[in-house]
Amino acid sequence: MSKIQGVKSLLEYLESVDYPISENQLHEFLARRKIPHKKSYGDTVFFDSAHIDWWITEQRKVDSAT
């Protein structure tokens, strides 16, 4: 289980797997709890890459259905 630390790192990861989103979109997803994440002490956000990969797969299903 690989961890991704921070918003910038997640944005880079999403770009690398051909699912780019804007920083504003990501913050909106975080605020609405639409993307799997965990907050640590302070403002640091952590993402599990396996959960993010699952989330991307689900988002692509939704995107292709519309």
C-alpha cells in the first residue's frame, strides 16, 4: 500500500495516470468527501494510491456514462 502525501503530489500522480484535475476541483472533492483521503496533524492530507486508483476507475465509469 503506497501513500501519496499532499495535494500537489496527488495532482502530479493524477496527471501521470492520465486523469488530470485542477487544484480547485481537488479541494472541492476533499471538502465534499468525494475522494478517499486521510488528514494528519495540521493540514497535511494523505492518499492511499490503491484507493485513488479505485476512485479513478469509478470516475471514468461515471464520465463514460454521461
